[in-house]
Amino acid sequence: MSLSNMQTTAAKKGLRLIDLDSNKKMAFKDLVNFCPPGPICDAITAGLRQLGLKVYDATEASNNFERDFPLWNEALILKDTDQAYGRAEFDKLTGPYHALVGLPAALFSAALVKSYDFHTKFLVVGDFKEKTLVQHVRSKIQPYMPALMWYDPKYFGQAADFFDLADTNAITGPVDLTNVPKKSYLHIDDLDWKRVCELIGKPIQSDLPLPIFTKRDTFDALPLRRAKVLFWQFVQTLHLFFIYALMALAIGFAGFNVAKIVHFGHAISIVFSLVFALTAIACLAIMHFDLTATGSNVDRNIKRLAIDITAPPHTPCVLSPRTPLPPKTPELPPPRETFATPGFNPNKYGNPCASGARTRKAPAPKKPAAGRPRAPVPRNRAPVPAVGVAVAAKAPAAPAKPSLWGGAQMAIASDDLKLYMERKEAEERGDAKSYKDVEIRDKFTARQK
């Protein structure tokens, strides 16, 4: 969900932006560092990362400013209200980071000390005061802010709003740590890694970075980090423009000379060279916009020189492993109707009919008609002709059909049925023994006589 959609939805539902945020990755905060931007703050950030902690600082906020800046601005607006941010909101905002160093979290000293009263350590550098920090940063960037906001209003507009809100809500006094146990906080004037490692319970390393003091310490402030990127992007744009212009002039000059060689005349040569130059400019412009849209290695390297572009894990553009779909529950068929057998208990073995399923009685066996007994038919054998049953029971015979032996009207008696079936079985088995039709016919003729 984009920022504008989130703001619209939050306004309609009376919710906060943090309530609509989709981040679910959170981590315990091992350290909260209150320090102004400068060499000490940068050295602490680099050292904590070297010790294995994920650090949320001004660089991380800048890398994900489209999400983080509006949330930090909302936290400043709600700072002294009933909906002020607490531990749950700060955990959701900062995500899977173990340490909060410097801006923008440093402007919420009272809320962070109140929220993280267990397990978290606090480190204060020098005479840190929120009001002093905001005024110092604003004094350095205020002259350049109109031009920066014109060049990149989306970034610097939100940054300007952040420092304007912070100037009105900042605490004038030092960080209040009276309710924090002594073993849970440390106040230092100079960076001492031995004491810092003892505070957070990490083994000290000999190669941890130390601050390098320069005359432009405030150049590492939050908005000016973005200014470094924009400056190098502007330099790259000028560089490409001069390259394209020189190429277009070279192509136009070549076209002019070609036109003179073929004796087109002075006016036609000028037109010919202009067409060549305009075509070259159009092709180079298409190439430039294509590189701008897709990004080039030069552009990425320049940005890397300015600040480290590392998107936080909770950034919406980072793809996470696809969650496997839950297995589908097979749909069970409806309970089948069962026959109620006498003497059988349907509830004994978990019959589905026990829960009230409808049952029907077994069909009654058909009774044979009086005086017409049924002849047993062996399994997997040919059906008994109806005329045979009628003759065996001495009942009125059905209309006789011509037999296989040339029109003689005969009926198969019950004794002869057995002989007939034995013959069929012998033929199916392929036995050598078989019954000739002539012998059966003679036997039937003799029996009738």
C-alpha cells in the first residue's frame, strides 16, 4: 500500500499510519545510543556492526525514507498525546534492528527510556540535548533547504517537516535516566570501546574503529547525506550531457563534410548536417533515458560512494521466500446408505448412519412362482434357456425356437441340462473330449419315444 493510500485509509478509519504498516519482523533492542551526528556517532555505528549488531541510524532511515519518514513524523505529532508511540510502535517502526544510534531515534529520548525499561542498555555521548541537536542541524542545512526541496521535494520536504516538528517538541534538558538501573546505562565523553562492550555484553575487539575528527563533522547529518547523492547524480548528468553533445557535433561535422564531398551545395550540406546531428541527439537521448530508467553501473557506484545503499529487511520492495500454501483438506463424500441387517449393531464400528443418517431396509428376496421351481445356474456360465425350465417343470412350454440341429422341435430336460453344460465346459477348456450334436440329438429322440 502506497503512502497516500495509507494516509487516506488512516484518516477515514481514524487510525495511525503505524497501525496500517505491514512490518512483522521485530527484534529486541540491545542498545539505544543518544549522540549527535558526527565522527563519534559514525564510529559507534561501524563498531556495533562489526560486533554483529544490526544498527538503525540516519543512513537506514534515508535508504527507506518513503516508509520511515512519514512514520517518524507521525511519532513527533503524537508525541505528547494519548496515542503517543510506545514500545510496540517503535519495534514495528525499526523492525529487525538490535541498536538505535543517533537520528532520528535520538529525538525520542524520553519515550525510548520509558518504553525499553528491560534488557535494553542506554549510551549517552557528551552533553546530549534534543533541542541543541535540532537547532545545530537546522542551522547547517537551513540555507540550502529551499534549493534542495526544489530539486527533490519528496525527500527534503519530509525531512524539513521532521525537523520543524522536532524543534517544537524537543526536550531542552538532558536525557533523564533516573529510573534506569546504573548497570543499564553509560555516559561517555570520548569513545571507549572497553566500557561499551562491557555494557552490551560483547567481547572487545582490538580493531574496532575510532572517531576521525574533521572540520566538517556536521556533513553526516540526515539531510546532507542525501545531498551527497544528489550532487554526484548532478555531476554524472553533466558528464553524460557533454559526452552526448560532443558526439552529436562530431556526427554533424562528419555529415557536413560528406555533403561537401558529393557536391550537394552549401545550403544542402548544412541541412544534411543538421539532420545528422538531430538524429544523433535523438538516439543519444533515448539511450540516456533508458539508462536512467534501468540504472547503470556508474550510477550505482556513485551512490555507493555517497552512502551505503542497503535496503532494510522490512522494505516492501525486498522479496521474501514464498510461503508454502497450506495443504488442501480433501472433501469427504456424503455418507452412503446402508442396509439394516437383522442382528447387526450399526453403532458398534462407527457407522456413519449412527449420527442420524437415513437408512433403508434390505430388499426382500423374490419368491418363485408356485409350481415353477428355478433351476440353479452355475456361476460364469451361459444362462438357462426359458424353454428348458418350462419342460422340466411340466408347465406350458414357451413357443419353441428352431434348434441348432435343423428345425427339430426339442426341449432340454433337467438331466440333459447337465450334459449340455459339461459339453460347454469341455469346449472352453479345450479338452479332447467333446459331445457331438448327433449323439445328443439321438439321445433326446430316444428319450421322447
